[in-house]
Amino acid sequence: MRLQEKSNMLTTRQVAEQLGVTMRRVQALIRSGRLKALKHGRDWLIMPEALTTVQERHAGRPKKGTTHE
């Protein structure tokens, strides 16, 4: 990966702030494969485009008797 590409990537802290969740939640999304990321040393780097997969999700569990959209 080139230096220019790395400079466009986000850290787990930046992603957590953008999504309004904790860094642990971002790491859990990465581990589960729902958020694509690249391991760089001890840190994870996330492409801004990858956030669209988790931004569109509604927070919390759906109420009983409702369908998923």
C-alpha cells in the first residue's frame, strides 16, 4: 500500500467518532467482518468508503413484531 493511500484511511478512533460508537465496537465490527479494515502494525486502518456498510444500519434491536428493511 502506498503512503498516499494510507493517508486517506481512518483510524478506529476516527471511525468511532464518526459513527457515534466506542472504539471497542469498531474493533468488534472489524473482527466480525462487517467492517473491512487493514492491519498496519498494531493499528487498524479503514477506508472511508467501508463506512457505508455500517452507517446505514439502525442502532439497537428491532422491536418485536416489526420486519427488517
